[in-house]
Amino acid sequence: MPVFDERFVVALREHRPLLGVFMGLTSPALVEMSGHAGFDFVVIDNEHGPAAIETTEHMIRAARVAGITPIVRVSGANTQEILRTLDVGASAVQVPQVNTAEQAQLVVNAAKYPPQGQRGVAFSTRAAGYGFFGGLPHLQRSNAETAVITHIETAEAVTNLDAMLAIEGIDVMFIGPTDLSVSMGYPGNPGHPNVQSTIADCIRRIIAADKTAGLLVANVDEYHKFAEMGANYLAFNITNIVGGAMRSTVSGTKGTK
């Protein structure tokens, strides 16, 4: 069967809540566990994580085995990196530091085949089943089922948000609270009222444009807070999950904090 499936993009179109986990650790086993645990998607983090393209490919395979949608956060709006990431079978690319409509259009062009974009074509790739699922059906299915996610994480991006929302082909706008707090002059303080009000305003504008708002959350309370605002693409960080479980285990056995 083809390496893609349409569940993720259908869920986005229907505005269904999606729960994910950022995977900065190069572990296919943890990707599988995330799927078995019930997460809807995993973001293989190649912006801050150390994974090379071969490891990324194995983590994508692990996601398919466990029935969880594999998304890759690339290092930036690099056409070649986006191409290679999609060629190894990612269901979506998530691109940080997209601050203008021109940059947003560049991302769409890199992620979509003509006539929607300018992605280079090869049917020998894993995404095309190494040639078994190539041809026009692969091009059409890839364009229909590959999601594009861009970040809103700077004051400049907030200023240009409406122009970026007008770009056809972007499915999710993902707000990065930590980077946004630094850009707004409140470094290390994403909970500052001005940052939080900006996040709330961005969520409102993204939803009004009929796109999906996304966010990285630190805990369950934050998840429910932003879900109630209408953000449907919410993710935890694997290090917070694993680290929290470790701290809880040590505290519960040794009585330490």
C-alpha cells in the first residue's frame, strides 16, 4: 500500500482535535510507543534534534507501524531539506521561522508538486514506493494528502499573519510561545500577559481564516486552555513527558523533588 494516508488532512479539514508529541530524541521505539499510547501525530524535530535523514526515515517507518502520523519539523524554509523530508515519506512538513508571505509561499512551493508548487519529481523515492506507486496518481495524492505547517514565533510573523493566512496551501499555523516571548521582549516568559494575549489573538485570526491553529503545550492545563480557545493541533514535548515521569517515580520512591 502507498506510504501515505489521508487521515491527517481529513482531520484538519474537519477541524478535529489532534494530540501530538514532539520527538527530539532519535528513537524509533519512542515513536512507536507514542502511537501505541494513542497520540494522533508525532513531530520528528529536526530543527533542534540531532536526527539525520536516514534516522528520520526509520522514525517515519516506526510511525507507520504504530498508526501515528509522522510529521517532520525541518530546520527552516530550505527547499532541498523539505524535498528530501517528503521523499522519505513524511505526511507533513513543519517549518519554523516563517515570517512573511513570501517565505510562506516558498514553503508551499517546495512541498507541492506542479501545478500547485515547484517540488522536484522522482518516482524512485520511498514516498513513491520506490517506483511501485509512481506516476500521476502519486503526484495527485501527494498534493492532496501532504500537509504544510508553518510557525508563528516572532513579532514580525504576527504583524504579517493576515498576509500569510491568504497563502493557499498552508494547513496549520503553529504558534511557538518560547520564541515569540523572546521576540516580543519577554525572554523566557511565555506566560507574560502580553504574550498570552498575542497568542489568543493569533488563534482567533487563524480560525477565522479557516485554518488550524497549533501550539506547543507544557502541561495538561495548558492543553485544555488552548483547546477551549479553538486550537486543534496541540503537542507536548517528549522530554517533558519522560522527564516528568522520571521525576514522579523518583519522588514517589525516594521522597525527593
